[in-house]
Amino acid sequence: MNKVLFFDLLFSQAIGGTNFHGGGEYIKSVFYGLSKEYDGSYDLIVCYDTERFLDSWILEIIREKSINVCHVKTAEDIVKLIVDACSHDPKDKEVRFFAGLAYPYVNCTLPDSVISIGVCHGLRTLEKPYDRYAYLYVQSKSDIKELIKYVILKTRTTKKNRKVYENILKVFDVVITDSNHSAYSMKVNYPMQSQNREILVFYPPEKHIETVNETSTGRNEHYILMISANRWIKNSYRGVKALDNLYEKGLLSGVKTRVYGNLPERIKKGIKNTECFEFFGYVNSEELELAYKNCDIFFYPSLNEGFGLPPMEAMKYGKTCVISSICSLPELYGDAVYYCNPYDVVEMQNRVLQAIEQHIKQGVIQSKLMTIKRRQDADLSALVKLLSDA
């Protein structure tokens, strides 16, 4: 029997004006793992927009392995290719389809004969659709539209969000998610639909980014690091407020805070001890790696995570992390980090001060990191096997 695997690379390409995003990096990592094992024993067809940016290393793999390419612009284009493939000699062909981001396919219908595998990285828009301080992050017309959706049109938006995840469970035969938290969230929110679908928990593959060797950024400063400051889901407002209060109390002498990712002006204006903070926009991967490498503490008070990779980026340099005690994070990081209630500014202060004065032991951090990495490698191997039916 001929076997065909359609692999969606389209949604590894630019989304929202940026060439690099979390879901896209996940897809690329899976493709890399799959390509290492690909031996031509089945037809591998990658689908992407050939007129748009795609990493040069991916294009090189496609050339070296003689992988078939289909030019597409939408999820519907990919579905049409799959339908066409199933219409020719269906009895002599097994067709599989992998979507590293399942969300674009929620309104699509795949042939019953296709073995479809989709990844749902979390249920954030259902679990945490809005925060009371989201208005502080409004910086564009699209931000205003989001507020209208979740404040004025709350009921309609909630129904729409519920339908998205329900449809993922309808469209895909196998649904992969990143954590037990997200898997059980599906089962709790969709008890009937989840009974009829296989839900697998595979840790996301490790990103292929080399660690930096530089020992210093050129500034001999001790600092706390925060990232993604323009996204309300990352909770920078409460986090910055907690740190500002510590500075006000004189409890962080000699320690600054670096905030990356365009902290909104509304939040900056409320800071009393501005001399203790340094603000950065979005930086390239190397600059961010240096920030992780040279910080004292990584502070990540996120309001929702399906997995939560950023603390790992700091832990690989042996850094002590203070992170939220919610969703998938305790499941992933165990006793290798300090936890805080992301809604409690005073508790955040407690944990940050504790982290500054009592760093977590290097052995504990490295042991947990190795455990996570072993699981990532094992799960990537299992996913590659599932896709290729090896």
C-alpha cells in the first residue's frame, strides 16, 4: 500500500507580520525531527506558500531529501490537495495529514479515509479570555477590537471560542497537546467529544537555538528579567507593580529590572522608581539569549500557559525562576523554580525577594532540565513514528 503524509508548513510561516512565532517554531522542530528519519519509504508532501519567507535550513532539507512541495496559501488549499489525493486509487493509498497548529482547520472537513493528526497547544481563549487590566495594553485598533469582543460581546465571543476547540476534536482523529493540564481541560470542557478522539500528551520539541558563549552583555549589572511585556496574558502590569513596590521598600538594592517586549506606555507611567527599570522592544534571538544568560532572576508571572517554554530558556543557564503556580507550569517544572499566585502582587514580592536571596541549587535546576529534555526527545520520536507509521 502506498503511504502519503501531507505536512503543513504553511503555518510555520509569518503570522501577524512576524516571521517567527511559537506555533511556527514548534512546526519547524517537528519537521526537523521527521526529516532526520525520512528515508523515502513513503511520500512526504510539504505544503507552504512558496512566495513567502521560509527558513533557509528547511529549504535545504527539502532539496537534500527530495521532498515534494505543494504551493498553498490557505488551510482550505491544503484540504483540497488531500481530498484530491484521496479520490485517486483510495483502496491502494493510506493518507495521513499533520497540522502543527490545528486552529486554522476548525471549519474544514477532511475525508473519512484520512488519518488526521492535529496539535492544540492549549485552550487559552477558553480558560483565560480576558483580564481586568487588559485595557492597559491597548496600543492599536486591533487591540481595541479585542477588548470589544471580550467586554461588550462577551457571550458571543465565549460561544465562538468554545466552538473552536469543539471543532478541533471533530476534525482530527488524533489530537496532540503539550501538557496533562491541557489534555484534562479538553476532557472537562468537552466530555462527549473527547471520548471519541485520541488525545495524546507530547512535550513540544526543544527549539534549535544554540546557547551563547559570551560571558557578559557589557554591563556589569545584576538584573531581573521579564519578557513579552506588551501581552496582557503575560501579566507584566502586576509583575512590574510588584517589583516597583520592592524598590519602594528598598529591598532590591543593586538589582535592576529589564523588561523586554514593548511595555505599554500606560503601565510605564505608573512606575514610581523608573530609574530601576530598563525597557527594550522586541530583540533578535541572540540578544534575548544574552539576556537570559546574564540575568540573576527570570520572572514569569503568566496568567495562562498550555506548556510554558520561557523558564527553560533561563534554566539552561542555571538561572533561578519565579513563575506562576497555575495551569501546566507546576506539572512541568516541579521543585526547580519558585511559584507565585499571578494575581497576588504581595505574594509575587515575597517570591522574588526569596529568589534573589536564596537561589535554587544548580543541581536541582539541571536535573529538572535534563528530565524535561529526555521527555521532549522521547515524545518527538513517538510523534515522528506516529506521522510516518514506522
